Amino acid sequence: MHEVKLSDGIITLSPLRLDDAEAHLAGEDELLVRYLNGGPGTRKGVEAYFWHCREQWDAAGPLRAFGIRVGADETLAGTIDLRFEGEGLTPGQVNVAYGLYPSWRGRGLATRAVLLVSQYASSEGGQAAVIQVDPENRASAAVARQAGFALSKQTRSKDGTRLDWYLRDLRVDPQ
């Protein structure tokens, strides 16, 4: 597996592993299901997704999924992923999606993770980072703003969900 480790001294980001599945399922709550996962996770589904993430790393594919890890034992606190291709993205744009498990929220960890993956995206050729937020998800919008993103536009996804797009130019200052 392609081993990438990013750290700011407080959190570490590294590719999701199959052995993260149990911690991920234990951390899933109603907010993650509503805003990120699209439905409650199952062991089989989570393991299949994590396997797909590993294959993407191995093939240098457009998805780069990280576990957000905390402490010396690198406890899984959530996930963050980059998509270098996707619905509505223009060439050079990279979508950032993140979620923390309930016991880790409110500590600034998501903002730290967004800053780290923005640096990584820039180093991989990303020119602008995009965070798509359901307007009702105020905490996610606050993370985007704290990480230097600005509200750019409102769109609707294929299923009709309204999304606020927060944008950050990675060519100016990827940090």
C-alpha cells in the first residue's frame, strides 16, 4: 500500500486500513450517516469501501482516503478524503470531505485535517480545494471557514440536495 503519513504534531493522517472498520462502525452516529455516509454502515459495506480506498491508493487513483488519528496510539477519530475527480469539479479542483466521531468533535481536529489534506492536495497538483456542505450542517461550514475556505456558490446534487460550495485556492497558500 502507498504509505503517506501527514502530521501537524496533534493529528496524523494516514490511509484507511481494513482494521479501521470496527472503530469506524463504533464511531458512526446520526450526523455522519446524514451528512457523509448516506446510510448506516455495515461491516461488509465498510470493509468493501476501505478495500476500495486501498486499491485507489495502490493505483494512484482519484480517491485518497485518510483516517484522522490522534495520540501516540493513533486512535481513529474520523475520516477525511480527497477526490481529484467528481461531479461538478473542474480540472484542478479537489473535493474534500470529512467527518469526526462524536467524542472527537469540537476540538479543532477537523480544521487541522482539512489544512493537512489541502497541503497534500497542492503537492499532488490540486489547484483549488472544494468543500461541499449541506446548508444545515453549520459545524462543517464553520470548519471550512476556519480552514480559509470562502463560500463560492450554491448547487444541487443529482438527488436534489442543496449544497454550499466553499472554495480555497491552493496555488496561493496551500497551508
